[in-house]
Amino acid sequence: MVFHGVDVKKQFKRMRELAPEAYRSFLEFDGKAFAAGALPLKTKELVAVGIAHITQCPWCIDAHVARAAKAGATDQEIGEVIFVAMAMAAGAAWSHGGLALQCLEEHPA
């Protein structure tokens, strides 16, 4: 897989070579975070799809859409998650607009 001109497989292998213990620890943590628990895997993957859109990570979008589908998520569920992410991003911009207006009050021209 190549995103933004990065050969992911090659570069992740290099990351593992440069910091094998940290790399292994991250994979262990990731595995535990996504293990079924109070939330089933499908739900966790749908959450990850939404977050991947907010963080704008194409690698995460690709990986978690595939994992969500494998866990049983439907196209409609994934589509709805995208719109939830869009609403959250718009809501964050809206609320930060209030911060900007407050900054104007605190820093008059």
C-alpha cells in the first residue's frame, strides 16, 4: 500500500528495525485496545473509522474500514460513521469560533 508516496510495508519494517521493542509494544497495545470487551470489535472498528476521518489519516481509514467490514460492519454503517465524523469536525470548528470571538474581546485592535 502506498499513500502520499510512502511505501508503508517497507517503512513500517524499517520502524520495527529501528525500535523493535517500542514497535512490538505498540502492536501489543493496539491488539489489546481492539480486543472485544464491553464493546464488540465491530463497534470499536466503527469508532476507529470515525476517528481516522477526524485525524485525517489515510492509512488508518484504509486499515479500519477493512477491519470494520471484516468485523461485520455494513456499507451503510460505515457511511453513517463518516457523517458522524463530519458533524464532530464541524461542531469543533463551531465551538472554536466562540474561542476566536473571545480572543477578539481579550485582544482588541
